[in-house]
Amino acid sequence: MKIDIEKLREDLKNDSLGAFFGGGFGGALMEAADVKHASDDELKEIARRRGVDLRSYLSEDDDD
């Protein structure tokens, strides 16, 4: 399954920043930094923990 990692990274980062600025959840700022520096596999794991459906991030080039 080939995932559009950069789109996933951007969406997870924006979600974390929204929780920080919108809800005042301080830990979300640290999560945004974790997302920024995560490897591809770590990013997929973060998404799974958050309940993100990775199928919506399948790229056109899904030869994996």
C-alpha cells in the first residue's frame, strides 16, 4: 500500500495544531513536532493511533 506520506504528515500536523490553538491542548504542540520529524512508519503508526483511515491517503502510484 503506497501512502501519500506528505499529505498525511500535513493533515496530522494541522490536526495537532488545531487542537492546540482551538482547544488549548498543550500536548498537541509537541505532537505536531513529533509528526514533523517522524519516519514514514512512525507517521503511519501515529495515524493508526488517532483512528485515521489510511485508505484515504492511497496515492495513484500504489505499487507497494
